[in-house]
Amino acid sequence: MKKLLFSICTIALVAFFATTTTAQIKTPAPSPANTTTQAIGLSDVTITYSRPSVKGRKVFAADGLVPYGKVWRTGANAVTKISFGADVNVSGKDLKKGDYAVLTIPNADAWAVHFYTYESGSWNSYVEKTPVAIATAKVKALPFSVESFIIMVNNITDDSGNLEFIWDNVVAAVPMKFEVQKNVLAAIDKTLAGPTAGDYYAAGNYLLSINKDLDKALMYVQKATKGENPKFWQVRREALILGKLGKTKEAIAAAKLSKDLAMKAGNDDYVKMNEDSIAKWMKM
């Protein structure tokens, strides 16, 4: 009995110390994280960063918290990350759509904003690397003070906006420009021109896969295969639809064409599939 009580007490003590050592007291973050997303034109700009506060300190100055001419992580904690949903021009520099780490070098009249291909959240890992683009952010003084650092997209139009870094009594703005008009006009032309061969093939292939409206499926697929450069996989689907419709002679002819095209493309799998189908249909 004493041994049993001892074991129970031991287990209880282990559980108590395990709980107290793993418990954490949650306190407010001094520089809370923030993610903001803004739509511009046909895409989004998403920024993830941390927001330090002034707390009575001198911020941007030769002897400030963020010294002039020195590389700044542009916030606190992990590196600031910006994601562009489309290709963009920042202050005259072209960037492909994707994720970028942002470091800055503030000065009194302008900031150099360095964009790096995003690899990790460690801002120090980018300092010795070459940025993919360096943009200029013009600085303006504010008539008031902003306590917590903020990055936002402002002055939005159909195809442009400013990427703004705001803290204390300073705002530094980088103009962004997206290609919208050309993309919209191209989409209009494509849509109004009607379905493509790929669209017709996809529609016919789907009807075949669910075994419905095979006459319509054949019509769709043949709109893709009757062009100057039919693909072996498209003609293969035409042969399968013809076979299901009982049009054996036409199915064999289509399978032979698909086989020839597959041989030219070096696709042995489709050569074999067509040979098997031809053999089966020849017996019917």
C-alpha cells in the first residue's frame, strides 16, 4: 500500500513539474506582426511585416533608432515580405510576380528600397546578397506623428499605387505600376474570338469521361483535330468517341492517325494504346 501511494505521489509530482515547465505566460508583442493585402488592377499586393513603435525615441536621424545610410530590416523581427500577384514596375524597375524580401536604406530626402528574391525570414541573410531591384522612395514630412510603423498601399488607380513606409513624422513612397490595359484588351479579344481548340478538346474529353452526349463530344473534339496540326492525344480521344458510337471504320482511321502522330512524337505508350484499339475494332 505504501509503495502504491509513493508511486501515485511520484506520478503526480512529475505531471505537476511537466505542466509548470511547459506553461507559458503570454504577453503583448512589442512589435506586433501584421499582414495586409491590397488589390490593384487585376492582382493583389500582400505585405507581411512587424510594427515597432516610437516610444518617445528619435527614429530617423544620423544618430536615431534607424540611422541614415544604414541598412534597415524595415520593421522589426523577421524580414519584411512583399508578394506581387502580377509583374510590376517599382519606381522604374521591373519585378516579376512573386515573393520578395525588403530591406531599406533610409536617408533624409529619399530611401533606397532593396528587393530580394524571398528565401527566409532572416533579414541578416540578405545583407550581403545582390538585390534583384533597387527602387527609390521619396520622403515627405508629416504634420503629425505616427506611433507604430506601418506599410500600406495608397493612391490606388486602375493600374498603379504607392507603396508607402510610414513612421514617426516621415512617409517614404515608392510608385508601383501594373500592366492592366494590355491584359484586359487581350482577354477581351480572346473571349470574343470564341473557344480555342484546347477549349473544344477539353469539353469533348469531359463528355467522353462521363459517357454523355457522345455526338456532341465528337463534334467538340473534331473541332480540335481538324486543324493543321492535330495532337496525337486529341486524335486518340476522337477515335475512342467514334468507337463508343459504333463508328468502327472511322475509329480505326482515327486510331491509325493518332498512332502515326505518336510515333513521330516518340510516345510509345500512345502507339501501343492505338495498336490495341485497332486490333479490337478490327475484330468487330
